[in-house]
Amino acid sequence: MKPTIFLCGLIPLLLLTACAGLSPVSTPSPTPVAATGTPNPTPTIIWFPPTNTPTFFPTGTLLPTPEQHPGLAERLFTDTFDTPNLWSRPVSSSARAVVDHNQLILSITGKGPLLLLSRRSQPVLRDFYAEATATISLCAGKDQFGMVFRAAPDASYYRYSIICDGEVQLERVTSGSLLPLLEWLPTGDAPIGAPSVVKLSVWAVGGEMRFFLNDQFQFTQRDPVFKSGTLGFFVYADGTDPITVSFSDLSVYSVLYVSPTPSPIPSRTPIPSRTPSK
């Protein structure tokens, strides 16, 4: 009887154990861990952020264009080239100066280099502004034409030259000896070749001279050598090509102006050299 009782007691125990193995095991809820340290602050929303204040730079002031031929006064005379005797008219087999149809016509047909110049006999001018129209019929390469002023009887004068490839220059001629006072200066205002028309202008006061083409300022030059003289025009043939230029509508004005004295250029003080030891 005892063995039976043991088995009967054992069976319920096994069943209970087996049933207990089939029951779901509950998972304990994790215990929240307390945060350590200081929490990050919530960022503040800036609804109207400040903007950089722009830096305003002062605007440049437009200066008026300086008057390039100041002091113009009364018109002294106008020459319509209807009085041939006022002009010298050299003539040769290869060059000639003619006053005809209200123009002074200068032409060179011979082989260059050759200069043809015609001067007005009067008046003798000191401070003046002169302008005239040049009509270029034949002109090429290094041929030249232009205005002569402050001319003296001994072949001394200033010569405002326009070269036929579009450059300008000022020269001083002293008793026939030529000295350039300015290197050839390229300009968009000079006509290139022929046919073409250009207005020449010279403003001269004392030793200061200013030059224009078609009323456009070209350059200023100072030279105190020649104080006064007469006006004229010239053409120059550089090579074998002929040149013909006609001048008309000459107008001359007096100028009441005192040129400011240019600031002297400071000279360098020489540095004494070392005395060699003996």
C-alpha cells in the first residue's frame, strides 16, 4: 500500500510543476533611472534677429570739367582767304601754295622729305586763341600738316603737327633747326588718311600752350622761348606720296588770362660722399 500512496502523491506534484512551466513569466517594469547632471536649457526663439547695419561710404563729388581755353575775349580778326597778298605763296616744280576759293591750298607732288609753309604777314600775336579748318585731300602714312604760330622772319616758330596716321606733336623750329617738344601722341580725334576734315585750335598765353582737334583738348606744353609772332600753315611730304591740304575759316581771338606760375620742382640734395681714409 505504501508504494501506491507515494505515486499518487507524486503525480499531482509533477502536474503542478509541469503546469507551472507553461505559465507566462511576467517581466518586471524597469525602474526609471534618475537623470544626472544639469538638463540642457530650451533654446529661446528669436523672432526678430538683429541685422548688420550697412556701412555707408561717402560718394564722390563730380567736379566740373576745367575750362581748357580760359580768358577768351574779343575776336581780333577772321580770315576768309579772300586777300592773297596777306599770305606767302611759295611755288616750285614740286610744291605750291595758292589762295583760291576762300582757301589756302598747300600741295606737294614731288618726292619728299619736303616742307611747304605759308605765313600770314600780319598781325604779330602774343597771347591768342586761333582756330581753322583743314580739309585733307591727299595724305598718307607719315605725311604731316598743321599750324605754325609765333613765327619770326628768321625761320623760327612753333609748329603744331598732325601726322596722317593719327598722331599729334609740338615742335620748336629755331632758325630752321627742328626740336620736338613732345613725342608723337596718338589720338582718336586726328583724321587718318584722306579725304577728311578736322578743326585745328591753338591757345597760347605766355609760355603755356594748349592744343585741340575738333574742339577736343589734346595736350598742354610749356616753353618760354618764343614770345610773339605771326600765324601760318604747313604740309610736309615724308616720302613719295603727294599731299594736299586746304585751310579755311581762320578766326583769332585775344586772351585775357594770367597763367599760374607752376610749382618749382624740388631738387635733390646730394648726399656727401665718404672721405677715403689715408
